Amino acid sequence: MRLSTALLPLFRFLLPPTLIALTYVYVYPVLQQCSFPLGKRAETICHFDGSDPTAAAPAELAPFRLLAFADPQLEGDTSLPDPNAAWLPSLARVGEVGVARAVEGVVRRDVPGLLQGYRKKLDLWGNDLYLAHVYRMVDWWTQPTHTVVLGDLLGSQWIGDEEFSRRTGRFWSKVIDGAAKVPQDVTDVSGRIEVLGQDDAWRKRLIAVAGNHDIGYAGDINEHRIERFESAFGSVNWEIRFRLANDTQPASSSFPNLLQTTPPTLHLIILNSMNLDTPAYNPELQQQSLDFLDAQLHPSNHPSNSGTVILTHIPLHKKEGICVDAPYFSYFPEDQGGGISEQNHLSPEISARILDGLVHEGSGGGTAVVLNGHDHEGCDTLHYRDGTTDSEGEGEGGWDASHFNSVKSRSTDDVSAGLREITVRSMMGSYGGNAGLLSAWFDNEAGRWRFEYETCMFGVQHFWWAAHVLALVEVGLGVGGLGFLLRERWSNGAQGGKVKEA
């Protein structure tokens, strides 16, 4: 049997599924019609003779389009075998345990451990490429104005500086290739105002939020971890305001001829929520975060035509059953400081502090949105006042929460009076390579900012691996089959020539 007759039919058989798989992998945002919610939908009219064709209005993109990722959690040397360990350690014990026992150790422990180490290295390499693929495809297709990773960029706060540097290098050179951290001259200027769409540099800037795997929880955050994170990814607490490009906006539909003296602005707050709760290992660092939070929530920062987007890591407090993660706190032993070692949500008190600052009495809600990560499954909720506490904010802080879609289906008034919190599902392969798409625009009719959110999910990492393994198999079958076919034809031709000579 000729090898070409076996390889080429197999090549032809696998070609359709390979092309289908590669097509999905490389254009999945197009096939899924992933897009940012529109700031204004297209309006059409029936055109009759003499009617004005300009009455139809095209769709409008939102001026602020935020591409949000959560919890990539790049792993590294902590998941790999010790590089300084012996290659086959059982062989070194031949004199101690004998040849038979040493060989048994090689077969049962050393070789499986060695293969597992190589498999993990391959897994880390593929994971970087998978995350990079998700970022690159969604960024290319949706064209965001801004991009954020909502914490847990790396896999552990306990790693040493060398490993931190290696993972940071992988993050910038492989996973988010082509992006850059927000410059210090932007993050260190309080009250900075930029015009939306005026600076193209934001297209390639990445807003990095600090997570527990980056700097730790309140019970183990220290100055060194803060400094190395800020050196690699930017400040942990900063804010910026963006105003609309057009300086004159109608005040409302009720008074269309009046113009606002100040254009609508969108306030972006990047908040380190890792040390807002107590007890904290470093009270001074905690106070810095609390002071920053209180300054940003001051009523003077929230004029009537402004909107607020808070980007942080730990979700606000919600009752058990609302999201996958229920409220949970654990603490270090007293001899290790007794601080917070783990938490799923912020405390009710800190959550109420944030919500009260964003939803002022008499102003209603809806002009702010909170985006965070941490809960890998993701969650979309609406916070609203429960009306059960006094003016001092006792108990749960006067706030309750429900699934956003369930409230939205009942009443748009409830949505307008509450505050939406979006916990973005993780972009890790086991969670489908998720990307969040937040649009923000100023609604001239209502005189307020609007926020809408969609998701774009690639699929588990096995899709990425399967498509590329199939492609490699196809290349091998095609090259091998064609090579054997040419060799067989050449061999037949040579034999035919010899017969002719004879």
C-alpha cells in the first residue's frame, strides 16, 4: 500500500473541520456579532415623494467604549517543578536502595513527574497565547476607546521579585502585546480632564486594576508589593475625567434652546479595594485608599450632568444567592497580624459608603456604574435602597441587591433609581475567554449618562488547542502525502525508464 493513498484521503477528510475550526477561532467576534451597545439606534422612515430623506437618522457609536477583562491570573514557576532538582533523582539512590528499586522509582515517579513538568510548561505557553488571542480578536473587531483588566493580572502575590518580573514581561509582551500602561503624568494628576476621542493614545493604553493576586488582601499588603505593582502596571488609586467633544449640549428636551454651561463629563475612578476593610496589615496604606475613596465620592465631584465609572476588583456586598460567591471573610492568626487573609465581597459598611456616595439623596441613581472582577463566574446586579434603616445607616447600610435583568423586566423606574454593578466573568480559558463591553453616552433627552453592557465569549481553551492541533496535523498530512506522492511518481518513472532501456 502506497503511503500517499493513505495520507492524502485523510488530509481531504480532515480539511473541512479544520477550516471550520480555524474560521471560528479567528473570526468568532464577527460570527457572534460582538459589539458595544449603541449610543443611538438607527431611525428609519418610509420615504414618499416630497418627504424629507434626512429625517432618517443613522446609528451612533457611544463615545466611551470600555473593553473589560477580569482575572487572567498568569501562573509561572510556582506551578512548575523545581528547576534545580535532579533530572532523574531516583538514579542518585542506586547505591542506597539498589538497582531494582532505583529503576522502579524512575518508572513510577521520575518519568511521570518529568512528563508532567513538560506538560505544564506547554500549558503555560498555550495559556499565554490563548489569552492574547482573546484580547487581540475582541480589540480588533469591537474597536474600544479604552481597555481595562479588573485585577488579578498575575497568579500570586507571594511570588518573589524575579518571578514577578518574568510574569510581568509575559503579560506585556505576549498576553497584551502592543498595549502600554497609563503614563504616570496621567495617573498622578488629580482632576485631570480630557476630551473623549481627542487622544488616540488611549486606544493602546491598558488600565490595570490591582487585585488580591497582585498585591494581596488587607492582611498582607505592604509597601513593597504596592511599589512593584505600580512600577509595572501603574497607580493603584487614580482618577480622570472625560468630557464630550462637543462643548455645547442641550440641557434637556424640556428646554431645547438652553445650553449647558459645562459639558457633560464622565468620571473614571480606578480604586484599590484590597485594603478598604479591616483589620489591615498596614493601617497607613489602608487610610490612603479610604481618603482617596472619600475624596472621589464627595458630592462636589458629581454635578448633575456627570457620570461615574468605578473600576475595582472586589465586588460590593450582596446577600448569599445573588451571585455565585457568597459573602466570606477569613483572617490571619493573631501572631501573623490578624488581618484579612481572604474576602469574597466588601463589607456591608464599605459597600454602603460607596453606594451612598454615588447615589445622592434626591438625585436618584443610574448615573454611575461599578465594574469589578474577583468572582470568576461573573454577576450583573442592581443595588437599591431597602428602606429598612435609619438615617445613620445602621445594619446592612440601607441597601439591597437583585439580579439586574429581573429588576429591568419589572420596571425601568427601579433601574433608574438604583446602581448597577457588573462583575465581569474571568477571561481564563476554563471560564470561556470572556470579554465585557461597556458603552457610556450622554442622553440629551433625559439629561443624564446612560450605561449598557454586553459580553463576548470565545469558548473554553480546548477550542483554541483543537483548532491549532488540527491545523498542524493537516499541514503534516498534506506535506507528507504530497512528498510521498512525488517520490512514488519519480520512482515509477525511473523504473519505467530502466524497463525501456532493457
